[in-house]
Amino acid sequence: MTIPKETNICISELKEKEGFPVSVFPKPIREIISETKATLNYPADFIASAICFTLSVGIGNNFVAKVKEGWNERAILYMAIIGRSGVNKSHPLSFAMQPLFELDIKSSVKYQKERREYEKYILACKKEKEDKEQATEPVLKKFIVSDITPERLITIHQDNKRGICLYVDELMSWLKNFNRYNSGSEEQFWLSVFSGKPIILDRQGNKNSAFIKHSFISVIGTIQKGLLKELAKGERSENGFIDRILFVFPPNLKKEYWNELELSTHIVPLWNSIVKKLTDIQCITDEEGELVSTQLPFNTEARTLLYHWQHKNTDLCNSEMDEVLVGVYSKLDIYVIRFSLILQLSRWACDESDKREIDSTSVEGAISIVEYFRITAKRVQGITNSSAMLEQLPTDKLSLYNALPVEFTTSEGITVAQKQNISADSFKRFLADKKGKLFENVKHGRYKKLI
């Protein structure tokens, strides 16, 4: 395939933009985002990303994007929703995932009934001491798991081969619990399943080994901005773990006043119907009972567009000096394929496309999404770098930084500095030296602390 040297594809210059590119979605999903933002104060970035995540779980292992022979990508997402306390992080996520929660509730009720009948039958067989037809032990069908060990997660996944997701309201609780039951392997487990690799569980103490040929586990959770520095501790910045996380991080997000507007009554059923169209697709299995994914290739125009973008992203990777960002940019190569698949199937679920192949509209949308996540990755990296810099400040400068309000004018900063026995000139030098590192220049003469 010939790749032209020039292309109109826009690679972000890492400047502030309007936020998550909602326009990439089909019309019904754009309406859901608009309505929930207007009536429920859901930040567009949060609800749009949560919708993407739910769609990924609805797709699961049923479909893969075929890049070339031997290279398929699944719609697996690792996502973190970032914001201060009170800015409505959890509610958009709960709203988007509600159709999956409801499916799990129905499955649980069905399972409990089948389990009682199964146990009653087994007990009767024992009492009567008769050889009867072997009953099939029921299994619990699920889409969502929460506080769970990898071993238990694997056994659940074995019964749900179309895919599951890990939902944690507070992402840091998930990270802090790594290796609480064993030493050393949990972080490696999550590094591996990001790529949809096979899972083999065969440990002492487990009654049965487990084997999953094609793993599919998406992960989502929320995290407060102030905890971002904790996220990068340990080896996570070096082993590629942080590279895999997509950060949903709108700038300057503030708590909003309640309003009197009501959500239109058709919005919830509309979203339910979109998710249901994906989850209702029956899994195809082979003779051995293994799930067979439907491959969606890229059509010629979409493939050319995808390769153009990847070449420019590669140039950015090769020119970037920050090794952490190089890792992030490299993972965008994978995510642009996954979002192409998600958008294609979301458009099909909304009756705006087919599901035979991935077209250029889906690729263009996917490029816009990963460019958004390039910007948020840069913002997160700026904060974690600033945190490290803050810890290295002299005691007097650290006290000054802590004493400054979140936003301040130069004159207000001088007043605070003088109370700390720091001269105006010394404060101005400190401000100029740390601009873009500890301070953001909001507008002329006004600054904002980055952490």
C-alpha cells in the first residue's frame, strides 16, 4: 500500500481543545450525552467516555478489528475518570453502565433459581441412591465484577467467555490492593490481559485449572486529581502499566448548581436499546465450545487513513523526549484500532452503518478520540512531574506554594509571599521559573496551581 507523504489527518499539538469529541458518535448517542449534560450536569467528557466503555463491554469477544492476517484487536479499554470531589464523576459512569447492571441482576435471579433446583435434584439423587441423568450445573452469567481477586475473576471469566469488565468506583483502591493475597503477580496479570492474551490458571489450592483462549477484561474507575501522583508510584511508570490507562480529564472542571430541567423520558430506554442490540448478539462457538470472534476488516479508505495517522504518531514517538509519553503514544496505536471497532458497532447499533467492515467514518472518529487522550495524558504527566518537583522544593518555597490559593493574581501572590517573609522580586522569580511546571498562566496576570 502506498502511503502519501502529505495527509490532512490532524495530529494534536497538545494544546487545549474543547474536550471529548462527542461529534464522533451516532446521532442517538449524541442526544443522550447532550440531554444528560443539560439536565443531570454530567460533564460531557465523563458521560461520553463511560458510554464508550459500556459499548466496549457490550461488544466483548464477539467482534475483533482485523488489521491484517494474524493481527486482530479486541475492544478492551482501561479507563480512569479524573476530577475533584463533587464534580459528578461517579453518576455518569453509573448511568452508562446501568443496562449492564440490570442484565446482571436478571442473570443473578435466574442463576439463584437454577442453583436451588440443581442442589435439590442432587440431594434427591443421594437420598434415593439411584443413578439418574446427570444434571448440568448452572453457571452465573455476568458482565460486571468489582472487588475481586484475579483467581476468582478468571473463574468467572471462564463462564463468561464473551467478556467482562472490572468496575471500581475508586481506582486507587484497586491499585492499592494489588498483591494483597499473593506477592508479585497481580500487576503482571493486568499487563497481560490488556492485550487479550490467553489466561491459564493452574495453582495449588484450586480444585480445577482454568483456561481462557481469548481474554476480554475492560477496566474503569474514578480517581481524584490529588491522587494522581500516587498512581505513578512504584514501577507503574516504567513497566508500561500507566501507558495502558486512558485518562478522562477535562480541564478547569467545577461543581455545578442543580437545575430544574428534567431528563426526557425516552433517553433511558434509548440507551438501553442501543446496549441491548449489542448484548443480544449470540456468541458463535466452535466444536470445542470456544468462542469464535467475527472479524471486521478495514475497508481500503479506512485502512489508508489508519496508516497515515500511525505514521505521524510514530514520528511523534521518535521525537518525544519524555519516555513516559513515548510509552503512552505507542499505546495509542492500539487504541485507535479499538475505538474504530467500538464506533463502527455503535453506529450499527444506532442503524447508521453495517457491521461487515470498518469504514473511514469510524477511523476518523477514533483518531479524534485518541488525540483527546493524547492531550489528557500530557496533562496527567504534567501533574505527576509537578508533584515530584514540589517534593524537591526548599522548605520556604514549599510553604509558600501551600499557602497560595488555587487561583491568584500576581499581586495576591506577592501579598501571600510577603507574609511568608519572601520578597516580591523573589516571588516573581519563583513564579516565572515554575510557570508551566507548578503554575498555569490562566490569563495575563492570573495564575492557577497545577497540583
